[in-house]
Amino acid sequence: MLMRLLPLLLLLFPTSLREYYIPAASNRRQQNDAVGDELLHPIVLIPGASCSELEARLTDAYRPTTPRCGVMKGKGWFGLWQNCSDLPAHRYVPCFMEQMRLVYDPTTNDFRNLPGVETRVPNFGSSTGFHRDPIRTGVCLAALRPELERLGYRDGDTLFGAAYDFRHAPPIPGQPSRLYARYFRQLAALVEDASRKRCKKVVLLGHSFGGMVALEFVRAKPPAWREKYIKHLVLVAPLPASGFMESVKFFISGSDFLYVPATTALSLRPVWRSLETAIVNFPSPAVFGDDTPLVITNRRNYTARDMADLLSDVGAADAVEPFRRRRELPKARYFQAPMVPVTCINGVGVETPEQVVYWDGDFDAEPEVVYGDGDETVNLVSMLAFDEEMRRQPGQRKQYKSIKLPGARHGNILTQEWSLKRVIQEILEANRMSLVYDSDANEFRNIPGVETRVPNFGSTVFQRNPEHTDWCLEALKNELEHLGYRDGETLFGAAYDLRHAPPIPVQPSRVFARYFRQLTALIEDASRKQRQGLKKVILFGHSFGATVALEFARAAPPAWREKYIERLFLVAPLPASGFLQPLQYFISGSYLLYVPTTSDLAMRPMWRSFESAIVNFPSPAVFGDAKPLVITPRRNYTARDTADLLVDVGADDAVEPFRRRAVPIMRYFQAPMVPVTCVNGAVDNRTPEQLVYRDGDFDKEPEVVYGDGDGTINLDSMLAFDEEMRREPGRGSNTSRSCFVGLSMVLFLPNSGR
């Protein structure tokens, strides 16, 4: 009788259980992009320079240069930097310049307002309180906020803003700054309150100058505080400490950051030059060198080492001391990693000022500009120097991710749809389940600060993917229950972390070491507690679950297998020799990560971070060295060229784990030495055999050339697996069967006559 012969069945499932790691989301499917708000880490937005509104109050100590500038004296707070179009209309521009400027105090080595002028930044804490610069709307995150709201973020609940006084620069440790001492206290309180309210760490996102503010804030906090409260630091086009050339041009000729209608950058230059912001990002000699001229005149050329001389020569001798004491010496020699997870996103491939030429030495005239690479504002050499410093720091390298977006400009990286989506993806990754490859340990792990677990281990109650319910073996479970199997008695489940791949011997894997121990204990307990005495267990695995089942059996000692394993049923297993579809998923995105209303392309960065994304690439031993698998106008790629393909699709960081984790798996085979039945679909199922990207655009869906297989796995791989199994001593026809049927999914139960 079937039930006496096969009392126990343990099911291992395929890779479609996308939401095991955020189970609360499974019952909160929405018709939009929103993520369950209990899953969202709070975000604090720190915008670019000029976005913060400034209010002023004039006290009795204020001595206006003209009577008109004193009309607001004693009348409380008023908008100083708020509605800039009102300034010309009320003939207040000269007063604005007077009340906006800063004064350097050499005694305290700090900047302060003009005596009698008090300033404050209103609406701190709100993401809607940023100044709307009519010519730089993107800098003020106007496009980012609605996208975050579509994901479920709400102002004052999970979304916050931290506007600041952009005239001042964030200090490094040891530098005085009364203003930032107060601002950092406010920001720390905001982060702590947001974290406590949601019981989650906080994501800090800073753009441009706001990226520098966010970075210095985190670096200024104690390590224990960072560990407790900071989930991730997302820096979008940050201004690096090594500086950039455009800041010199702005200081010499005036900056359009101070936008006031009917005025010129030159007319507002005196107030700009008084701000600490104006000097803090001058190019560093350590990055820009001592020999390359940055400013060229008919009298003299100036390198990064000559900035103090340049300040004097352009008529700003009073800026020399603060430059030397607050920028040149301290910041040129200082770098401290924040020691939290960091993602830095920059645009590249855009013309960016590299040299300015004043042929007649007239610094009031617009210079001729020589361009190089960068994001239109920040030079590429500075971006790369920042990357190098972050990766050089012990403990930070594994927590640092640098993304370069060709064609993205500094000012509109958060307004262009394609680059904005990339930023949103990084925020989603910070909230969700990407993996990081640890090259020292040769192993994949979670993003620091993220812990994951697979619930309901041992039970056959699995997540049901609404688009692929058949993958989760619902029909099979129903049939087994009709035969008398009962969940928790004779029927068990062993869900696993789909992001990781089961290792071969000698490969480290903390995740699967723990999982294999759990699975061993589950099988032993299930076998021992049967009323008829100890009975062996049937292991049934489908798709990736079959690979897990096979590697588990191969990893167990022979005596243990003989004692506990009745038979191994592998239904559509993913063979170690690989198949073509994983390449398509890696290049263009995988639908296995089901998130409503998102595209495969949007989820691609997360998918590419998984070990399971690279472990089934086609093996040259089966797919050969000559036949192209991926075809483009520039180059064709065979199975031997996979590492090159990874680089060319922008996944350089996947090359090392592919070579060290996936390639050894391709070359390894050891029979499980237990009875095995392998069931595949292999008749009249069109299966991807080649991918053609005719215009070389890997973001587009390829043209697919089909061959034979089960719709996913190529027939060549199935036959190679059969050949390996039958080649092994002890794997004769009495213990190994292969069955090919014209179905993409089958229900297989052994007949009672075995």
C-alpha cells in the first residue's frame, strides 16, 4: 500500500518565494507601487545648497548701511531667503546682500552673521519645507518626494526633511561651528525620534551639498549611535572633500546659486564670497596635483596648490585666512569613513569644467572654460578619489557601493526619470533584501544591519506567488493530502533563503550550513516519530529546490543517507551545467522577484546582488566555446566569455563571486548515492538558446532564439546531468531513473509496485 511504503514526504520549493523575507507584505498587495508602511525604514532628506529657506530678525545691534535696510528692525522674523522674486520688487536686493552675508571671526575660527542679524531655518523636520529655486527645482528634491510617497512614505511619519543654513559648511572633528553644533543636535533628535516611532533604523539621503552635510553628520556621531540609528547613507552627487573646479569659477566670477531675478551672478558675488560655502570645495592638491594649472591668466597660472594666492589676486584677501584654517590644511588631510552602509551615486560622461582661462586677466569677465569628465559640476577625478578613500578604510570597503550613471547631470540627476528610478531602486534595496559579496570570506551576506530568516520551516504552508501559484506546489500538496499525507505528521516543508546557492564541499556558506543542520534535524525527527518505527524519508525538490535537495544529500555522510533517505525526487532540477535563461534574467531583469507594478528592470539591481543569480550560468563544458549565447553588434559571447559579459553589462562586482563561487560548481559533480528519480519536461517546449541585443542596449528585452528544453532548462543540460549520474559508480539503472514528459510541471508519485 502506498501509504505504508512512503509515509514521509519532504518538499523543497523553487525560487519564486520572493516575499519570504518580508512576510508582512504578502497580505498587503496594493494596486500601486506602495510598500507596506511597516516595512519602510524612515528617510531623512537633506537637499542641495540654496534649498533651505532662511528667516531673519534684526535686533538693536544691527547698523544698516541705508535706512531702507533697517525697516524690519524690531518687527520679528521675516523671510530673508524665501520668495526671491520679492527682493527686486521691493528694492531690497542691497539689504538682502548685507543681511545675507557672513563674517569670519579669526578669534573663534568660525563664521557668524553680521552683528544684529539673527537667522534661522524654518520647517525643520518636514520634507516639504525646502525653498523652491525656480531655476534649480531638481536640487530641491521636488521630483523625489512624490516618488517616495508612491512607495508609501508619508511626510512626518516615515519621510522627513532636514533643511540647513547653506551659507555655512559642515565642520570636521575639532573645527568649531556653533551653527552646525546646533543643527547636528536637531538632526540627531529627528533621527532618533523617527527611528523610535517606527522601530527601524533611518536612511539618510543627501543630494549635492546635502550629501556632504549628511556624511559629516554621520562621521561626527559616536560609532554606537551610528550602529543603532543609521540604516543606510545614500549620497546622490555629493560634493567631495577633494573639491571640484567649478567652485573656483564661482568664487572668481560669481555663483548662480544665489538666484535673484533682475540681478547677475557678478553683482551678487560679494555676498557669495563671504560665505564659508564658497571656499570649502576648492580643489585639493592631493587629487588635482601641483602641476596642472586650473586657472590660466596672461600673468600667471594657478594650480590647486596656489589657491590662497588666487584669492588675493582676485581681490578677496580677507578669504585667505579662513581658507587656510578651515579648508586648505584641515580638510585636505582629513578622511574618516562613516562606518555605516553607504551608496554613492554620481553622473559621469558629462562636460565638466576642468580649467578656466582669463586671457586678459580680467576676473570680472566670463572665462573660457576647458571641459573634462564629470557630472557637469563635480570632476570625475574627485569622484574616483572619494571612492578610493572609502574603499581604503578598514571596515568600510564592504559597506560601500559606488554607482556611476553615464549622462546624468549634477543638477537633474533627481529629475530625469531614468536616473531618479535608479535612486529609488537603491532606497528599495536599503529597505529590502540585497546581498553583498564578502571577498575575504568568499561568501554572500546581508547588507550590514539587516537580519533575515525564513519563517515556518518544517511546514508546507508556503508563500503563494499570485502570478505563479503552480510553482509553490499547491496542486501537489492537495493530491498528497488526498492520499492521506498530513502536514507536520508525514508531510513537511523545508523553505530556504532563495538568494543564496547551496555550496559544494569546501565552499563556505553560513546560511546553508545552518539550513542543512535544520534539514538534517527535521528528517531525523520525522523518521523517528513514525508509529510503525523508523522510516526513511522521501526528499522531493522542484526547480531550485531540487538543486538544494541534491546538494544536501551529497553533503550528508554516506551512512546517514543510507539510514534516512528513501528516494530523491528531482522535478525540473536546475543543473550545475547551467542554462541560458539565468543570463537573460541577469542582463535584463528577472520576473522571479514579484513586486506589483514594478518592472523586471527596476528590480534588476537587487536580483544581480543574489548568489542564485549567477550560479546557473551556462557551463563551457556543455555549451561549448564556439556557439554564441549572447549576440550584440559589438561582440558575441560564448559560455567561456561570461566574465567579460558581466563587465560589459555593468556588473563588474559580480565577476569575482562568479569565478570563485559559480565556476567551481560548474566543474564539480558527485553522485548522491541514493535512489534518484529525475523528472523533466523536454518535448515541444520552446526554451531560450540565444539572446540577441541588436542595438547593444542591455536595458531592452532581447530577441530570443529558441531550442529544445522545458521552457527554462535547455535539453543539453538535462542530458549532461543524466550522463554524469549514470557515469558514477553505484548509479546504475536500478537506482536512477530519468523521465521526460511533455509538460512544464508534473505531479509525480512513485507507483506502489516499486
